[in-house]
Amino acid sequence: MSEQIRAFTAVLLQPELQQRISDCAGSLYKLPLDVKWVEKNNLHLTLKFFGSLSRGDVEKAVTQLKMIAEQEKPFYLQCGELTALPHSSRPRVICLSLKGELDRLQSLWQRIENTLAAAGFPKEKRNKFHPPHITLGRFRSKGNWAVITKNADPFPDDKILVDKIHMMASKLTPRGPIYSPLAAIPFSKES
């Protein structure tokens, strides 16, 4: 049996921004909540989660992503506010919303979905990339959003340059996932 790689595509954050987000979330980490927090170095924006792929499928996906990146120009997103998914009355995910050139992000996501679907990769069930976010943590049991909002410090409103797509591997461990880059695919067009 060939090796399977748990893979996803992402926009990675600069280490300085990962640190600022982690620093701002510091007050939340201390709360007595049943939350699995995302490690600082794992903070990112997921574009598409594949699940398990063979090495050949990873290479095939990277080839398709290169065709997309050749047509893309860099654009900017911006960190938004602390939010809950699916909503604050039943929070399961604590995240940082994104703003900025969301129409460009939506277009990129749609191109990734359509191009990879034409190459034989399953489409996601959703038909819109909404809401774009950076996951900070996941509740393991029922969450209390009021406690989060009462104790949250303001988050940075830094800009995020989107100028490449990263193909990532995710290895699950008892301590949490370990992400490693498989490919960085830069956009070819000038901004």
C-alpha cells in the first residue's frame, strides 16, 4: 500500500503575525475552558482540505495549483475580529475573522475548487468560501462564548499578503497536528 498524506492547501501567516495573534490570545489560553488551542506555528488560513492523498495525487494537485497561481496577482487580507463558528450561541470553533480583498479570496477559492474538481479531486460540499477565518481553537465540549468575549484582548488588524498557495501535510499526533510544507506555489503575475 502506498503512503497516504493528509493534505490541505493554505495561506500561511508570517511568523511575526502568528506571534502577535498568539500574544493577543494569551488571556484566553488561561481561561478554564475545554478548548484545544491551535499552536502558534500552526495558525493559517485553510483554502482546501483534501484528506488522505497518495504521493502521486499530491503531485497532481500541485501541478493544478501551479496553473492557477500562474494567473493570480498578489492581494491583501486583513485580520478582523474574534468570532465563533458556527455561531456564538453554539460555539464550536474560536477564530479570527478576515476582511480585505475577500472577493479576490472567493475567486481564488472558486478557481481552486473548479480546477481540482476537473482533475478528479472531490469538491467541497459548500458552494462559497464563507466565512474566511484563522482558527484559534476548538471547543471539546459545550463552549461559553460570553466568557471568551468578556476576557478577550483586542486582536491585531495586520494585513496578510496573499502571494502564494501552500500545499501542506498534516500528521496527526496525540499532542496535536504537525504541519509540514509539501510545496510553495508563488503567484506569477505582478500586483
